[in-house]
Amino acid sequence: MAHALPVSPLALPLPDLKEVRGVRLGAAEAGIRYKGRTDLVLAEFAPGTTVAGVFTRSKCPGAPVDWCRDILPQGTARALVVNAGNANVFTGRAGRETCQVTAEAAAQLAGCPAQAVYLASTGVIGEILPHERITAALPALHAALSTTGWEAAARGIMTTDTFPKAAIRTARLNGTDVVIQGIAKGSGMVAPDMATMLAFVATDAALPASVLQTMLSAGVKTTFNCITVDSDTSTSDMVLLFATGAAGNAELPADTRSDSPALAEFREALQGVLHDLAQLVIRDGEGATKLMSITVTGAVSDDSAWRVAMAIGNSPLVKTAVAGEDANWGRIVMAVGKCGEPANRDTLSVSIGGVLIAHEGTVVPGYDETPVVAHMKGHEIDIAVDLGLGRGTARAWSCDLTHGYIDINGSYRS
């Protein structure tokens, strides 16, 4: 979109970002679609960098998703190219050619094979991506890469985002201090599998690609795949995790289990980065004014609890009630009942803002709506449902649905 959107009222400032040894990155104006702002990001990784990835489950993925899936089994990466504004999606043979030409251009600059270059693209679907604008901008961008280019990169991948998104953690791995740092973009078309967005995380730890992949896949399940803005899944989603090895920690064998005690601190730190990035995406939901946290307990299984939580988070009626600050708990009951998961009206409990409203199929005697009404006026809304059927639990995050969402998406291409 050409015009600037007001910053989300739920926005958080960028944390103090550090250098990640073995990573240089930056952003440039390539004029792909936007005028007067950066829209192309390049990152270069030290030789020996391992990589893991999780991608959209859309049946109509963009060409860069196919490209990355094809090269991921090699487990190594030397560069990443991301463009914003015009997604390389539903562009047929031209889209595949753009991937090949872009990867070859970046590979020449990084001194590596094209199959070590990862690609990502976000923006309008179905319009041919002019690869000559990308390849023309890459040499100067490569020459200007810096270890401190993280904020520039976070801004360069934005589309309808109203603020840049980044997260950082540190951990000890085999007695060595390591950094884990990531950036993300996402604001609309955010629903699971992958959670409609782009996220790029890098660490200076030395870790085998197989170990990285197991940890990333597990981490995505309870973070990016538990957020929704509008129930729609993008064609371009991906999360990539790069490990440069520049911290110099003693390497772990490739058959190390991801639940190994040696990985405990790193695993917790990675989970923190993924969680923070996913939360920032929801805080920037298109038109959002409220962050919804939805906890489901008492389900027949964790997967069932997740489906119930997402049904609540995706319900237009729940989301508009939250937007209107209406403590209409009947809409939550509706969402639980419609989603096809095991539920029993007579064992169901509903709470908002920590106040138990309905229990065992009926409203709590003497229920006073006053504290719930006050809670609904805040920016962060807590919804809890206990199905009373089993031990399954899940947590999901969503946002309200306002006129702003329609305004943004009704004029997305203009």
C-alpha cells in the first residue's frame, strides 16, 4: 500500500538488537512496488551455516516456498534474499525463472552455489515479479551489508505492518554463550500452517541442521501455529532458522535428541524468540485494537483444545464483540459448539478476565458483569474455557475485528 498506516495501539518497540556473529545483512530500495521505502533485504551467512525451515501448508504456495523446500534437505545456507510489495505467487514459469535468476545473482555475490541461497517474497499475489529490479539492486546492497543491519532488515520486509518486529535471547550451549535473534513480518492473512508471515531467525551457535529442524518444528507448533488474525493462510509463509557456528561452541552430534539436557537452555531461548515474534504479529493485526489470549482446558486432547481455541479466535462474532467491548460470553459458547470438537453444554465453563461467568451449563448465580465490562475496555483480553471432559489444553492468540481491517484490505492493491 502506498499510504502509511497508523501504528497499531498494541505495538511494542524494538528490543536492543545485537550482532549475531557470522551474519551480515541490510535493506535497499529496489522500487519493486513501493516508492520511498526499502523493499529488498539481503543477508549473508558465514560458510558452514546450517538451516532449518517451516513453510505454509497452502496448496497454492509461492515459487520461493517451492525453491526453499527443494534446497532445504541440503541443510546449509549462505544467503537470504527477501522482497516486499509484490509476492512471487501464482506467477507460473516466470515465478520459477525469477527464483533461479535471483538465487544465481546472490550466489555470485556471496561466492556460493545458487542452492545455498534462500528466497522469500511477500505482497500482492498474481503479478509478475520484475527480477531485473532485484538483481540490479543486489550488488550495491551486498557491498553495504553490515553486522548491525537487523533493524533495516526488519523494516525492509514489512507490507501492511505498522511497526518492525524483532526478538532476541541469549543462552549457554556446551559452556559457550550464544545469541538467538530474529525478525518477522505479518499483519493480515495470519492463520496456522504456517502462520501467514515471514520470520527469519539466526544464531551464532553451531548446531546440526537435523537438530535445528526438530527444535524449530516443535517451537512453531505452540507459537506461530497458535495465532490468527483472520483465519486466512498465506501462500508465502515461512520461518527459517540459520545457525552460523561462529560462537565456536563444541558441536553436538547430528543424532542429538532435541530434548537433550545439553540443549535445554538453547531450546528455551529459541522458544522465547519464536513466541515474541508470533505475539508481535498479532499485536500488528490489521486494524487490531485488542489482543485476545484464549486458553482452553478440559478437552479430550491437546489437539482438540487447540481446535476449540482457534475456533474462538477465528469467530467474527467473538472478534467484533471484543472490538465493541461487549462482554457477550454467549458468542464464546457459540464458537465452542460450532467447531465439531467434543463439547458438553453441561460441563462447560467460561471466564473472561479471570471472572467465572458460566459454569456447568448455566450462568453463575449472582454473576456481576461489572469487572468483566472493565476488562473489555483494556487492550489485552483474556478468555478461558474449560470443557470439563479431559486433560487436553491449548493456548491461542487472536485480535479483534474492526472497521480498520476492512479499510486496509478493501484498498490493498491501490
